[in-house]
Amino acid sequence: MVLSRALCVKNAQERRVCVASTMFGNVGALAIAVMDSLCHSESLAAVAGSQRECSSIAISYIAFYLITQNVLMFTWGETLMVGDEGDAEGAGEGDKEGGEG
């Protein structure tokens, strides 16, 4: 989060988008494919018991991570993107004034 704030310093809206983008990456299905391919190695499969057990354990952990990430992304991430209520009200009033004038 500190790195994203250091990289995105133009204005408050761009900073919020950058912070949300760096916190919630689009890596869901990639993790399943990587772990499935890693479970085909004998050393990792031997630790889990078999290739099938390795894949099921890995996919279970990844599924838990993805469910948690989605819940956070659609609650806390939305708050990051929208900002404070005062910011949203101020932006709405600016739009109204611009539309009327």
C-alpha cells in the first residue's frame, strides 16, 4: 500500500484507483493453474501424499483466498475507490452545478 501511494501521487481519485489496483490483483485462475502444474512434481506430491491430494489441498487453499479476496474487494475495495462520503457529496454537487450552468 505504501508503494502504491508513492507511485500514484497525481490526485486523490487516481491515488485511490492505484491503491485498489495494487491491493487486489487479477490472479485468481493463474494460481490454480500454477499449483496444479507444481503438484505434478514428485517432490511436492510426495509431501502431500499423492498428486491428487496435492491438487485438492492447493485448490482448497486458493479457493479460500479467492473468496476472502472477493469479499474484501467488493466491500473495502469499493470504499477505497469511492472515498469518503464528503468527497462523494462534493463531487455530486460539482456535477450538479456544472450541469445547470
